[in-house]
Amino acid sequence: MGQPGAVSNISLNNGVEIPQLGFGVFQVPSAETQAAVEAALEAGYRHIDTAAAYQNEAGVGAALRATGIAREDVFVTTKLRNGEQDTPRAAFDASRRALGLDVIDLYLIHWPVPSRDLYAAAWKELERIYAQGEARSIGVSNFLPEHLDRLLGESDVVPAVNQIELHPTFQQPATAQRTREAGIAVEAYSPLGQGRDLAADPVAAAARAHEATPAQVVLAWHLAHGTIVIPKTTSAERMRENFAAATLDLTAEEVSAIDALDSDARIGSDPATAAHTQMPQV
């Protein structure tokens, strides 16, 4: 997969390569998604992360068609809604239609929703989708160690990715460690702590030392740990700034100082109890 600039590709456990620095469209309004994704692709991003629950897959697909970039040069991730874990095949096909794509590069179970106890059965259907070549990789999101262990014990395909909330003040070390031990890549959402982590002293100090933005420092910290990261912004200038984080090399001391910021400060829902359906309101 072609990747402009200095962004590295990571080889997933099935050999598929994913650009380590991508562009997320969580909370980007559907009417603004095409323009945002076109700007991201213009800035050099070749990895776009969406989800059925975001209700903007169609905008992502429209941007891919409008830019004319070769399909094989853009990595596209989308996700299964919680409320559709009992109908994953139909949900997957709906996402493909919305995106206008025959093959999805990475398809994730968005949340485990353990109270419904459907994620293991849903994973079996994802395995069939993967076996048929309709998804190049399959994985999970927001899975805690106990959810991963159940899948690993009951299924044939090891997830390629576990996408989790991860930023300097919420690093989930046990989940990240268990994920990596299983040969699963860690992908960070809310990688900047939704902006809350940018004013931390070690981040600010590194930004001054490297004449970089605080966001670039935090993204470089993720990249230094081998984490896949998907920052979101609708500002074309910030897209370019974030993309340039791939050229920033922090010192080991700077990485360690940011590591020390972990304070278990979760922003999003707890996967052990989260049970929202993610279905659109009617």
C-alpha cells in the first residue's frame, strides 16, 4: 500500500499493512464528512477510520471516489454497531453499500457489550466474512482482556486490531499489554485525550524543545510506542500539522515523562458496562 510522506506502515498479524497514522471521522457531521476526508487525503493521509454508528460512511465513500486515489492506496476501517451484533452480515453489507466499496480493509466489532453476550457469535460471522475475502482484516474495539481471552479461546482467527481509548492520561496498560501479547495491534482513539492532555508539562516541554505543537508531541509519543493512531479534526491546517507528527522523534526521556502522566482518566464509556445500541434515532 502506497503511503506518502514519512508515515510508516505496520504489518498486522495476517500480513496486511496499515498506515500507522490515520484520520478518524468520529463526530464529524455527515454533511461535512466528504470535505473533511478529501482534505485529509490531500494532506497525505491514506488511512480513514469510520463506523456505522458515526452515520458518515457515505461521506467517506464519496470522498474516496472524488479524489480519484487508487483504491488499493487507501486503507478504510469501519465498525459493527452494537445494536446489530445479532445481524453482522446484513450490517457489513450495509456498510459496504454506504462506502461504495466491495472490500473493507478492516472491520471491527465496535464494543463487546457483554450484557448482551453476542460478541462471540458476531465474531464467528466476521470470520466468515474474512474467509470470503470481503474484509482484508477483522478486529475489535474497546475489548478488555477478558473479552479478548474469550475470543481467543473460542475462535479461529486472532483479531488483527484492538482499537481502544488511549492517551497520555489514560493508557490502559493491562489492556494494551494483553492485546500486544496476543499478537494484536493496539490502535488509539481519542489519542489527544480530546485535547485535555495537550497542556501537560512534559508535553509542553517537548513541544518547546522540538518547536512542535503539543498535538504533534502526543501523536509522536503514540507512534514511538508502535501504536496505530487516528486523530480527528475538521481543520485542514491541523490535519497537516498532525500528519507531520510522523517526522518528529522524541527522546527516550521525553517518552518516559509522558508515560508518567497516566492517571486512569477515562473519557469515554467503560467497556465492561457500556450497552448503548448506537442505532440512529427515529
